[in-house]
Amino acid sequence: MSDIGDAIGTAAEGALVSKAVEDEKGKPLAKGHFAEGACLNCGTELIGSHCHVCGQKAHLHRTIGAFMHDLLHGALHFEGKTWRTLPKLFLKPGELTRRYIDGERARFVSPMALFLFFIFLMFAVFQVSGISTPVDFKSGTTGKAVAEASAQIGTLQERRDDLAQAIDAGEFEGEELEAAQRDLKELDDQRAAIVRAQQELPVLKDVFAQPEGPEEEEVVGGIPVQTNEDGSQTIPLSTDGKTKMNIEPSGIPLVDAALEKWRTNPSLMLYKMQTNFYKFSWLLIPLSIPFVWLLFFWKRRFKAYDHAIFVTYSLSFMTLLILALVLLGLAGAHPLLIFLGSTLIPPLHMYKQLRGSYGLSRFGAFWRLLVLTGFVIVVLTLFLQLLLVIGAF
């Protein structure tokens, strides 16, 4: 191997194998290694460092060091290809994208593996750093208490609905039915008590307006709606009917049901949006591919696969950039540095990647960059809407 790191690793592995497989008397040692004459995977007689039938290594290690190597390799192919991929991703993203598309797969980490690893890394760092979606919309409000109360309400509501459905279906009779009805009433009482406690927490007081004057309440599609003196309709944010969210009911049961969940448990819904961001971040890839295709739809040599590789490598870099800027902010870096990094680096990186990936002129890459910037806003908006829908259902 030409890579220095690979060469050192190979030499070390060879030294370990040669030292561990046999002792001075020629007997096999079992100190963390297998001493095999045939492939332990398929049974084929070994004639080299790898089985020529299934490809498994001839010499296997049973040490914690070998386990950690496999862990890192499985997570991100943590070998020479990582150090070949990252510098290209930072400095020559277009060349990396084009070379991977053209078939150099063994030299570089796949874009999807890179993207998923950086998303996992960002999630882990944010959790350790205590960075999360704010659920305390006013200073002095404990977001954790709001989220926990909302979670308890949701859990009790699910248990209550399941029990009510079982009662309606006639699954209980006699004493069992009476006990189930008592449990149902107890669940209602518990939920009501938590709702009352939650209402004492200030929620979105500075964000949503307080309409003046008396309002009349009606139910539209199962959702409580209030009509104000000026004729406008609002959906109350909290169950006490005092704080209002100025959203008109759609009249569509599915949509209004989602609005009802946001009305009753806004903190829980924001928490679910945060967790769903990590789970469904891969949706950014299929959402982005059609917009990149629009930039080249008349150039038949560029296929959807090319755009998928471009998008995934680009998202991998942007994820790592966000993580780096957040860590710089936590380390006390000057806000101007964070601002310049977040505004200048992304367009410059996309410009270089466009030029190198598709072999564009400066002008061709520049106008596509401008259009792509607008597409990014559209994709992020669509992704946010999807998270709202997923979180509601």
C-alpha cells in the first residue's frame, strides 16, 4: 500500500501475526489469535493472506485492539481512505465527487457512510453539550419541566384512548368492566391534573398575541375554535383558552388534528421535531436531487446518480461545518468569525464542487450557484414541513 498509515498498520499486523501464530517449538499460540490452515468462514484451504473463495482474512485476531479496529472500520472505514477522503472533501470537493462517480470507490469513503457518520457525530456532540430545541419560550421557564409534563400527558392520553376503545369494543364484562371504567376515570383525572399544572408554566407568552375582548368558542372538525370581536378565528394554544395561536382552521380533519396536537402540547411537538431531524435527515438527499437535476436537465450525460453523489457529499461537508462552527462558538470564538464562516464557506464550497463535479466554466458554476442557493431554501422549507407532519402523526 502506498499510504503511510496503511503501511505502518500492515507492518504492525504482520509482526503480530508472525509472532503470535507459532512459538519457538512451532506450536500454535492462542493468545488472542487463530492459528488456522483453512478458512474459518468457508473451510477452503488457505494459500495466502486472504481466502481466495470468500475473501476473509487468513489470520484473525481476538483482542480488544482488533475489536476497536473493527469498530472504527465499520463506522467510517477508519483507515487510509478516510485520510484520502477528508482533505478532498474540504479542499477539492468537485474532484472527490467526480472521481467517486467515475468509479474510484475503494480509495474514498462512500458519501452515504460519511453523511450518516457526521449526523451521528453532530447528534452526539449536541447531546453532550446540552444543545437542544428550546421548549421554554420565556426566560425563567424550565423547558425540561414543560417537556416532561407534555410527555406524561401524551402517554396518559394514549393509555386512556386504548382503554376506552377496549371498553367500547365490549372486551370487558361484569366486574372487569367496572374496574376498567374506574381506571378510565382515574386516567382522565391524572391527565387533567397534569394539564392544570402545565398551565401554570408561561408558554409562548411573548410570541403569541393576547386578543382583547370576549370571544365565542365553537368546535370545527373536533377542534375548538374561537371567534374574536374583529371576526378573525384563532385556535387556542393552551387549554386554558387565554393564550391564542393566530391560525385559521383548515377544515381538513387530518390537518386540524395535527394543529390540535400543536395546540395542546407545543413543547412535546418541538422535542419530537428535534429527534426526528436526526432520524430523517437522510430525506434531504431525495428532496435535493430533483432540484440539482433542474440545473442540468438538458445535459444528458449527467444522470440522477451523479446528482445523488454530489448532494450527499455536499450535505456531509455542511453537517461537519455546522458542527465545527458550533464547537467554535462553545469554545468562545468571536461571533464575527462564526458569522463569516457560516456565510462565506458554504457558497464557496458549493461553487468549487459544482465546477469540479460537472466540469463547468466559472460563469456556468456561478449562475448555478445562485439558483442552487434558492433551491436550498426551498428544500429546507419542504424538509421542515415533513418534520411537522411526521411529528404530528
